[in-house]
Amino acid sequence: VDFDLILENIKDLNSLVGEGISQIEHTPRGARLRRPEPLPLTLYQNGIVVGHGAFRPYQHPGTQQCLQDIMDGYFPSELQPHYPDGV
């Protein structure tokens, strides 16, 4: 696993969604600025943890697909239903 390339691609994806930039959140009484909550990705020597989920070894097909999406410069497809605008 090329950790440096994964981290570089994650930085690129974060910049695409405006990391650190506040977004307008509409409320019943108006609107307010809100910063999107980040989704942590923890890389280990033998696997990953996405968010507060379970440990996933690199050999697992879902983990391989997640990392391949990142390596290809895309948000992981498994996150699209929950984060259609990226995370």
C-alpha cells in the first residue's frame, strides 16, 4: 500500500469539497454557517478504519475497492449514498 499516494489523493479530494470552508445551513429561524464534519480515515499497517466503523483488513474486497477509488482520485463509492457531495 502506497500510503504517501493515498494521503496525497485524500488531500486533493478534501480540497475539492472545500475543506475548512463553512457552508450555509438553513434553520427554521434563518440560516447559520456550519463547517462540515470530517470523516476520519485511519490507516494501519494491516488495514483501515473508516469513521467510527470496524477495522477492515487490506485483503477484504470492500477495503480494496475503497482504496482503489481513492487511488483513482475518486471519493469511495461506498460513501456516496451518505455523502453525495463528498466528505
